[in-house]
Amino acid sequence: MKNMVTKLKVTKDMRKYELSVANLMTNQSENDYVDVRIMFPNGEDYTVLSKKPVYDVNLDNYLFYTYMAEDEIMSMASATIDAYTITGTRIYTTKYIESALQSEAVPNYLVKAETLDLIASDPNITNIATETLNLRARLDLESRLSGLTEDQLKAVAEGHELVDTAKASVLTSSTYNLDESVELDEKDEKTDEKESEEDESTEEKEAMPGEGLNRVQPSGSASDTDTKNTVKASDIIE
């Protein structure tokens, strides 16, 4: 009964959610607190949801209800797609021994690239586990998974007794181009360096007596306007 002591933190975007894609523990019971995890066929294992209460558990149908915030719902949706499209991927629960005494784990599952845009644009999200929002790390993960052979994928799926909806394949084709993302970052860095050099040059001119003062661009000049526009573009890229 100690599990009942754990206080539920209710946020405005929290909803009751039916979860039916996780492999439950054989002794899963009402009022347990669990982490929902995902294990990929190459052995990499991540926490998707942390310390979620278990309600109305149905072991026969691998189903239970819990409370989830908007960003957790999106992360779970991303993990579910991974389980359907990457052969040998398994979603499962782990149970807290003393939920009233144990701190919750930090979610570190890397959501799909397409989910990043949804999370960034959803006004209902009030809290985000930043560890999950790493596009480079996600694409690196997909690259490692793509290196698995068909025989390896089949072996893992059969070992876990999983239904192979991906047909011994890794279906993770992403529309994101990491090289383009890197180019934007480098462009942003060069812009910042250029602005810094211009600021230093302006300060030096202001410090010079007589003739040097005439070289300083007046407020509202074309040079000043260009610098301001560059700052705004940089902000948008970031």
C-alpha cells in the first residue's frame, strides 16, 4: 500500500491514457508505479515514460490506464511507431520497488525527427524532457539500427516472441538532412563571429579622437540596419 503515498503531479495538459503496446510484468498490479521503456534490436535501451501509475490493469490484453502529459503522449506515439517499424523492438514496463521512496527516472528516449516539430509547435505542452529532443542523436541511432542484418533482426524478434510488422527491416527513413542542419549551425556561428568583429571595430573607432569619430556609422544607417536584420535571422535559425 506504500505506492498509494506517492503524490501525483497534475498539470493542465495531463490526461488519462490507455496504454496497450507495452509488455507488462506477469505480476503487474493495480497502483504499481512503472517506467515504460523501449529496447531496440541492437540492445540499446531507453526510458520513454517515467514513474507512471498503473490503473485498471488487464494482464490478458497487456493493457492499463495511466496519466500522461502532452509531451509524454507524443513520446509514446513515437515509441509505438518505432516498435511497429523496426523489427525486434520491444516496449515493456519496469516496476518501482518502493515508489514513495524512489525518485523517478529521467526519460532519455530519442523521439523520431518528425515528432520534434510537433513538440516544438504544440501550445498544449507545458513541460519537455530536453534529453529526448536531440535530432543528431536520433539520426545516429537510426544509422546504427540500419547496420543490423536481416538475420539479426529476425533472431531478436523470434527471441522476444514479437509479431514482426516490419518484415525483418528497419523502416526509419527520415526526411531530415543532418548535413543541412549542420550547415545552418555553422552559418549561424559565422554570423555571430562577424557581428562580434563589427562591434569591436565600432568600439575602436569610437575611442579614436578627431578624424576617427567621423568614421562611425550614425544610428539608423544602412550598416546598423543590416546588423539588426542579421541578428533577427540568427534568432529565427536558432
